Amino acid sequence: MSDLNKLTIAGARDALAKGEITAVELTETCLGAIDASGALNAFVHNTPEMARDMAKAADARIKAGDAAPMTGIPVGVKDLFCVKGVPSQSASRILEGFLPQYESTVTQNLWDQGAVMLGKLNQDEFGMGSSTENSVYGATVNPWKLGDGVERTAGGSSGGSAAAVAADLCLGATATDTGGSIRQPAAFTGTVGLRPTYGRVSRWGVIAYASSLDQAGPITKTVRDAAIMLGAMASVDAKDSTSAERPVPDYEAALTGDIRGKKIGIPKEYRIDGLSDEIDGLWSKAADMLRDAGAEIVDISLPHAKYALPAYYVIAPAEASSNLARYDGVRYGRRAKLGAGDGVVEMYERTRAEGFGPEVQRRVMVGTYVLSAGFYDAYYNRARRVRALIKRDFDQAYASGVDAILAPTTPSSAFGLGTADKSNPVEMYLNDVFTVTLNLAGLPGISVPVGLDKQGLPLGMQLIGRPWDEGGLLNLAQSLETAAEFTAKPTRWW
Amino acid sequence: MSITEDEARKVAHLARIAVADADLPALAQELNGILHFMEQLNEVDVDGIEPMTGVEPMRLKRREDVVTDGEQQDLVLKNAPDAREGFFAVPKVVE
């Protein structure tokens, strides 16, 4: 069998179980695809030896009849997950040379199931960005390229994860979503991206951005694969104080295909000014698909949705300024060269000026400002109050009997690299307008590819679920996936 | 509210990020743009609304006050840019 890297996780699992392929063959095919993918700049640290050892062990485990769903499945890991002994620097210069001495819970869970580690994936520095251009490794290029030859973003911050899955370099990838960083890259690359309920997946060993919003999840080729991979990533973890004490259900078993009687809300506030006819049309089409499958479509209101973006850009930088205080040039990472007579303050200030990129510096300073004496109430506390109202909007929608909410994932398809106005950072922030609300409310959301725009670039639709109902959400997402029949793949140019 | 160059210098220092004097006007302008964007929040009536701290109302987990991890000095120091004799080393702090 050729092109094994093009298999889905479910397809590979079944072929491995039947003995039609081996984990070693599958892994070699992916390693070959990665070697030939330099132009995408998706993989930034490769671990071929580790991959080969893990593949051999997986084959032995399958032979012994002891396989778990992810045994022998080659995956890529977003750079910000700590993997013992493997560079893990959250795409930041300040963590240059850092080799974790411990393993993140998410990756440990994957290795315990027998998944195969191919390497680390590009991202925006500390997850701060929507285009994977804010990276010490340079930008990731979207595998979707049109006749115009323009290099487009794969989205961000998990742009490396999305590009790697879209280009069949790996079967699935880990990612994280603080304001849309799983769903937006998935929408831009024609892949599936699932952000679970806050607390479903452990944050232990995940390099922090904004701790009350960060949540890890998978980017995969299909909804079924997302169900399989979430099941492997999620756990109850004593090492994360916000990890929920809830057993992990069998998400794949939730994919019944029956969504009859489910109530889907369409939030009127998401019909923002300037929403393209194309995305609006696709949104209606997606609602029709769910209706045809037996769901009931109802209009709902989330009155505070328009304040989600400014609230997010107060709260996330505030948390980031605290979280990133640890990068001081003392305990790990890179310390700036000091001159004679330089003291400890110069060491901090120069290390952080050299080590953090411009967007990270900006957010740390904004966060410092909104938390400083005199402004704490006016900005930070006000934003947290607005956050409570945003969550209440969702609580009321769900209390009225809605099972999930349908909305576009992004206001546009993938944009060209280098096109953002650097003097106006707020412009880039507007990319998160549809995704960020659910992070503030802690809810699960999934982006499913549903079509191509006029240019031929993928577009995604987002379903937002009830807290802890990832199973129900995945089932709805699979109905949408089935009806949309999205099979387009990028033409290989790299 | 508008940030002056002086305030930008103060914020940079509080954040322990060195910013050259020549870069302060641009920094102040950027911060002003972002703060202006945040001012939309002033339209919202938040009277009587408690600031949200977490998404799930849950009591932080507690455990027995015992050592669960430790005796790993070598591992802890392994990534330090400068470690000596079992300590993190930094430039002189006290004159």
C-alpha cells in the first residue's frame, strides 16, 4: 500500500489491527513526507529516532493483542507541549536550548496508548497570534496554494499542526486553543479542529499563555479521528488543579449519526457588519444540512457577543503578563549577554527584550498595564465582569433547550502571509471574532470544513457545544461533515 | 485614557522589558490603539455582576500536605543558563 500517510487515524487503526500494514511502514512514510515538506515549515524539530523506536514498540504491542485506539498512529506535537528531552520552546527565542526534564500529561497519555512521536510543530510564539508568523522559526506556509502563487497563512496559533495534517505529514496533531488557535487554523486548511471544554484535557506540561482560557485538543482529518484522538488526550489529572473530576467517555461511541430532534441555535449577533455573502451563504447551507438530518434550527441571541473580543484582549494579556514573568534568564532558556557592572535588573530587562518577539512584548506590556495600580478595576475587573455576562448568555441559550450553536469559524478564508498591517495589531485580533466567545465561557467547539470559497480556499463552520458534551458535539459535527462531503485536498507544490 | 511616553517607559520597566528611548513613542501609540479598542467595554452595564474567576464553580482540589516530588536538584538545575554548586547563579544583587 502506498501513500500510507494519507490514511485517517481510524483507517490506519483498522489496517494495523488486520495486519495489512505495520506501524513501522506507516511511520517511515510519514518521516519521508516530513523530509520533503521543508517549504511548509510545519515541523520544526524532528524526532525520527524516537519515532522509529516507538513504531517498533507499537508493532510488538499490536502483535501481542494489546492495542489501544492510537497504538502505532504517527502524530505531530505542537511545540508548546513539553516532551522530555525534546526541544520545547513555544516558538520563542527565550526558550532556546530548553530541554524539558518531564513530560506533559497530554503527550504522556498519547505515548501510553502507543502513539508515535514524529516531531514538534510550528506555532505563534506562546500561542499569541492568528497566522503563525510570530514564530522564532519563521512562518508556516499553508499547503493550500492557488494559481496566483501567493503564500498564505495556515492560521494560528496552531498553524504548524493544521498544515501538517492538511499536507498528510502526520495522521493527527496536538494543538491548543486560547482564543481560537485550534479552530481557525483548521478552518484555513480544510481540517477538523476540536477545542474541548475547559478542564477536560490537562494543562500540565503545556507552556502557558492564559491559564483560564488555554485548552488542548486535536487537529485531525475527520470528525471520527477527532473523537479517537480526544479520547486519548483527555484524562483526570491530579497535576492540574483545574482538571475536571469527570471520567472520559468513549467519544467514538457517541458518533451514532442520529441527530434527530437536536436543537441548533443560530446567534443573530454573529451576523456582523461586513460578513461576506459567501460565508453567510455557507452558514445557511450548513444550517440546512443539519435540518435535513433531522435537527431543529432556532434563532438565539447572545447579546454580549460583540464584547468578547475586547474582554479577551484584556484578560488574556493580563494572565500572560503573570505567566511569562517566569522567563527571567535564571532558571531555564536563554540569558542575554551582560556587560561588566550589569546587575540583576539589567539581566531581566535585556533577556526579555531579546528573547520575546514584538507581539509577546506588546501583550505582556498591555497585561502589565491593565493589572497595574489604578487601572486594575477599570480594565481587568471590568473585563472579568463582562466575561461573566458572556458566559451567562450561553447558559441562558442552553437552558432554553439548545443543544449546540452553529456559526462560521472565521470571517474570511486564509489570507496572504505578510499582509497584516504591523502598525495596527488590533486588525489581526479581529480574526478571532467568532472563536473567542466560547473560550471566555469555557465551552467546547469544533470547526468542520464545509466548502471552498470562490478562489478555491477551504472554509469552516463551527459548532459550539454544551459544557462536557463533546460526544454530542462530535456527533453533530459528523452529520455536518457527512452532508458537506468535503473531500478537497491541497494540490502538492512543496 | 491615553498613554504618554513616560507612562510607556514605566510599563516597560514594570514588565522588565528593555525599550530604547527612541522606541517609546511608537510603543505608546500601539498601546493607545489597543486600549482604545478595549474601551468598548465601558458601554456594558456591569452593575451587580461579580468578576468571573473560573468557568466551573469548583473548589480548588486539596491534598495531604506531604512531599509528592522532590530530591531532583540536578534536573531542576539542568536548564539553567548559569548554575554553580547546586544553585542558580545571577549577577550581584546587593552592593
